[in-house]
Amino acid sequence: MDPVPQTATPPATTLLQPSAVGPPRETAAGRMRQLTTARPQLRHLAVIVPVIVSAVLNTHRLAQNGYANIFYSAGVKSMLRSLHNFLFVSFDPGGLITVDKPPLALWVQAASARVFGFSPLSLLLPEAIAGVLAVALLYFVMERRLGTAAAFAGALTLAVCPTFVAVSRDNGVDPVLVLLMVLACGRAVRATETGRWPTLIGCGVVVGLAFNTKTLAAYLIIPGIAVAYLACAPGSLRRRIAQLLLAGLVMVAVSFAWITFVDHTPASKRPYVGSSTNNSELGLTFEYNGVGRVEGQAGGPHDVAVRPGAYVPAARQLAVNNAAGAHARAHPPTSASDHTAAANPPPAAHAPITASKPAGKSAPKATTGREKDPIPFGGSPSPVRLFGVGLGDQIGWMLPFALFGLLGVALLLVLDRGGSERQEDPSAQPRGRRDPRVATVIVLGGWFLVEAAVLSLSKGIIHPYYVSALAPGTAAMVGAGAVAFVVLARGRRRTWALVLVLFAVPATVLAQILLMHREHYMLWFIPALAIGAALGVAAFLAARRLAAPAIAFIFLLLLVTPTAYATSTWLAPVEGTFPVAGPRHFAGDGGYGVNQRDLAIDRALADYVSSHHPGSRWALLTVASDTSSPMILFGLDAGALGGYSGTDPALDGPGLARLVASGKARYVLLGGEYSLRGGNGATKAVLRACTELAPSQWSSPVAYPFGLVLFDCAGHERELAAS
């Protein structure tokens, strides 16, 4: 293999190079560039503003979100119970079934909870901090290659992006994913500059860690990285290919290390892999969390059918409830002691569950003017899906500017490929394929294009918050494009800049006005937006010297509405499962993720089963995870027979019979979240074999809330096994 000459690290380069502008001349801007090159710390001061903005947006009134995504929060609490649960990311304390995501982001939250105590903020703050770090990291990746102005604009755009702020205020996995993807892109660009094996291998390791955060979603940066390294790295093509292959092998090894560990552990020694059909993390990765997201899958848009097997028909509910009422009237308690004994048989070792304190200060739910339900999916696949309902108001505000910005910076680099200033100054940065700016634009622009294409055209599950992974690429192209417009406008190819700006600014303004009308948001600002943008474009066209201040004014004007929209996340608790920004979208409940009435129902259930000889391992088993999550959070040893969606084949009738016979389980709660999807073998066996308890028996404040029906399976082991 060909050796690569080892040279000193070259000074930082920027888009503001004289070859694209014309003959160099001494200006205030030129003197400032010389000063910042001589004193790099001055360049880095600019990162303070976007970092502060990001920190404020991500953390203001954060505690109101409570446990936010209660599925993940319950999983983290269960992981703290044992090393076994931690390693396998078990959803429930008893280790029946896992969370349906890889472990890294949840391990970070578990570590925080271990150090600072289990509380809402110990789960939410790591994600908020990850969002701030991603903003800072994007700045440093861009600043060295594209300049301070481009980096500042890119980092600020990311900091105020509504979807990125929303996920950074939740305890999902996306902020850690985005942080690792930005870090991997930075390592990739550095590797193209140096051609060093360790740097590229380090990039592969970081991509592998991102994979262990959200599986194949992390791989959407790979096309841009591979193209950039093949096109821009030093050394022969054979050497570059060999380096990429080795880095790819390392990436795959890191990516699949945990999956291999889980899949090679005997199924009887670990929890069932949640949301899989074959109890395999590998299957989960390439089916439910992989191809199914792109090609379509059960549970996705227009693919949810109502099936029996996990809920009790209304006629049966009524019959049981009437029978319980008749029995109570025919056998009234003869004394206070009899009444107490009838209501409370001798308790088992489990004490009634009571929460020591609320899960954070739960703010009253804001419902006025808000939608009654969350928007679970984006629109139908199409090239304009990212501007549609559910996605547009989360990411669409600056997309047109980013697209034309990518065209502008690509054009600038093509026009500058000759490297005229290098002929005058041998110490100048190399041009052509070795130009660090080219690699940066290919890596970040490639991420932008690939992410946008996948999100636009996928047929499977595309939740609105998925577009948060598009935010860094969009922000980078906005920043790079804004500076490219200025450089082109000052140079010999001024016409190109005028054409690009005449498309970019009106298209972005039009997109924002459409979104503002659809969301009924800040309509009063539309005249100011339109007039201000028109004045900015007029100034840009009028004179070369006005290009920079005009673009700066336009850029800041275009950020006003998305920034304000991002602050709407402060108005109410985030909806933990589908975190989005917007004052009209469905809001969460904060606290334990349910309202006060639902919490009273959960407490009544928990108190009843805890004081009536529950199972030693699971006091209560529900159909789906979201039904049991609040009870896990306030202390009940609950679990879910069918995982997150309620249909995982984690347990069948004979399996449940063995748990009941051994005293590990007794009570099963049917109905509730996702119970209309058909359940699994265990839920069907409960319907046929176990004794239904009327709501009055467990002191439910509401008769059959959400179709919830409690069953006692003690003494029914044979019937369960035969089901």
C-alpha cells in the first residue's frame, strides 16, 4: 500500500477564500480573518451564543415533563434493579421482556439515575445535555473547514430547530443518536484530511455506538462518509478502499457486539426481545426497526386491525359486574370486622403500593385549543412529505434554504477548484479533491440528502420526531449556503448568487407562510416576514458590499418563527411517546404520564393486588407496556405479557401456567393500551381459563375504565396449560 506523507496539520480553511471572490484586497473582514486565524480562541467564542440558546430551549421548565416517555422510564427503573436487567435492557423488574431499542442511550440514563437518584430530571437532563453538545460539536466540525460565520449560522439553526428541541426535552434515544452521528461526521472529515488509519477507524467505532442507540438509523450517514473518503482522502485509491473496508469491519463489530451477546445467551436465561417475532435482536434490527420502517409493517399507517384475544367483550363485562353486585347484595357483611375481612384477606409479604411523592411537579394539562390526540405518523410517501401534516411544522421551516444552500456551496467549490490563490501562496490550503471544504460538504450534505430521501419515501412507520435526525444536516447546509451566497455575490460569478438567493429566500418564506397558516401560528408576523425578506433580497441585489449584512438579516429573520415555535415546548408537558413542538399539538400529562383519574385507577389496582397474595415476581401482568409503565414507576412489580405493542409472542398459556404454579405470577389485567390488536397466546389463555374480577372488587373509581378487566389465575394452572 502506498505511504501517505505525514505533514503538519494545516491551518483552518473557510468558504471566504479570495479565489472565488476575486483578487485579494486588504479589508476589515480580511483583517478579522487574519486575526482569528492567528488567535483561534477568538473564533471559538462564537459558539457561546448557540450553546446558550440551546441550553435555555432544552432545559427551561424541563421538570414539568415528569417521566415523559414512561415506557423508557419504566425500563430504566427496572434496569436499576439488577445487572441482569441492565445488560439486557429489561422493560419490567421481573425480566420478562426487553425494551425494543438497543441499550446505549438507556444505559446513559440508568447511569445518571444511579448517580443522582431515580427521578424525572435524572432521565431528562442527559438528553437535554446531549442536544446542547450536538450543537457545539456541529459548530466545531464546520468552523475549521467552512469558517466561523457558517459554523455560527449552522449551530444556531440546529439549536432552534423545533423537532430537535422537542426530542431534547424528552427521554427518548434521539438526542444521543444525533450527537454520535455529528461526532462520527467530524471524525470522518478529519480522516479525509489526514488519511490516518486510527482516525477513520475511530469514526467506525462512533458509528457503531450510534447503531447501539437506534440501530440502522445510524447508518444513514455512511454514504456521505464513504463518498467523501474515496473522493477526498490522500493516498492511492487502493489504499483508500482498504482503509474504508477495515473501518467498516470495525464498525460492524462494534454495531453487533451487544446483539451477538444477547442472541447467544440462551432464551431461558434472558428476557424475551421486545417487538420481535422470533426472540432475536438481529431479527428486531432488520425487521421491526429496519426494513419494516422503510417498506411497511404491521402497526404502521393504515395497517392496524382490531382482533380479539386481549380484551373482554362488553356483554361479558356487564354480566360479571351484575353478578358481583347481586352477590354483594345477597351476602352483606354482618359486622364491621366481617366487612374488613371480606374486603381485605390476610395480606401477603407485599405491602400496598403507595408513592412516596409525586413524579416531579405535574403541571395541569393544557387542553384549550390543542388536538385531542397526538399525530402518530407523517403523511403518505412523497417528495413533499417533509412539508406535510405532522412533519412540516417540525422540520420544514428552513428546508428550502438548506436545499438551495447546498447547491450554492457546491457551486462555489466547483468554481474554486482551480485553486488560484494556491498558485500565489504555496502555504494555502489545497484545492480540488483535497480541499477540506469539499469533504465537509459531501459528508454533511450527503447526510442531509440521504436522511431527507429516506424520511420522504419510506412506506413504514415514520413518527414525526424521526425528522430530528435531519436537523443537523439541514442546519449545516443553511449555514454553509448562507456564506456561499455572500462569497459568490462578491466574486466574478455574481449572477449565480443572485439566481440562488432569488429562489432560496422566496421559497423559504413561502414554506413558512404555508406552515404558519396551517398551524394558525404567528399570523400577525407574516407581513413583517414577507416585507423584511423582500427588503433583504433587494439589498443583496443592490450592491456587493451589502451582500453580507443582507444575508445576515435574512437569516435571522427566517429564524424568528421556528425559534418561537420551539419555545412552545415550554407551555405544557411533552407528549412522551411522540414529542413534538407546537402550541396546538396534543400535550402530555407530566408526572407518571397519566392524568389524575387514570392514576387513581392504577393505584386502586396496585393496592388490591399487593394486598391479595400477588405473584412473587410479577404482582400484575398487563397486555402492553404502556398500561403497566405507570405502576412500575410508582413501585409495583408489574410487567407486560405482549411487550410494547401487546402482541409479542413472549409467553403462551403453558408458559403462564408454569409461572402461576410456581407462585411467580397470579393477577393479569386485560384491556388497556393496544389490547385491540389481538394479544398473544397468554392473553387468550387468560380469557378462557382465569376468573374475572368485577371492578367493584378492586375498588375501581370507574367501571371498566378503558376496558380494563382484572383476572385472578390462581388455581387455574391446568386450564391455562391446556389453552
